[in-house]
Amino acid sequence: MHKIEAVIKPFRLDDVKDALDALGVGGLTVIEVRGFGRQRGKSEVYRGAEYVVDFVPKVKLEVVVEDGLVERCVEAIQGAARSGRIGDGKIFISEIKDAVRIRTGERGDAAL
């Protein structure tokens, strides 16, 4: 099992969700986050005054999938989240040792 974490632009969330649904991904966690990468925030003008937004709003997705589904999920996320502009986000992949479904006690892939 692997956990895929993706930090994406908020307006791309529905497209990514649909792409993962098409692959049969059973669950998804979404967290609203703020941060910055290479773009280091952005400058905006409000009522004539310029100010810097240091932390850009993003959405963090977390999904745990079987080993055979990892690459297809990464490709689906990448394709749905890409706008071609700076700040499209990042995808992180890590190995999961085990998972337990609390209600039934199922473990491993069966718990997903």
C-alpha cells in the first residue's frame, strides 16, 4: 500500500476527484491548507494598496491505494491538476506498512 499526498490549486479539486473516481479509488481525504513553493506568495492590490500574500491557499489530498494502483493514481492527479502555470502543486508518495478498518478490524488492502 502507498499513501499519495497531493497539494493542488483549490479550483482543480473536482477534476482530480472525478479522475480518481474513474479509477475506482474508494476514499479520499481533503484538507484546506496554505503555503508557498517557488513562487513565494504573490502581490495583490486592494483599494489602491499593494500587499503581499505570503501563504497561498491550496488543497491537500490524501489517498491510500494498493500497490498496483499507485502509478495510475499519480498520472490521474497530475493530468487533472495541471494548468501549466506556476503553483500547480506537488505529489508525494510514501509506503504504508499497514491499515486497519476500525469497525471490522480488517487489515491491509482489505481495510481500504
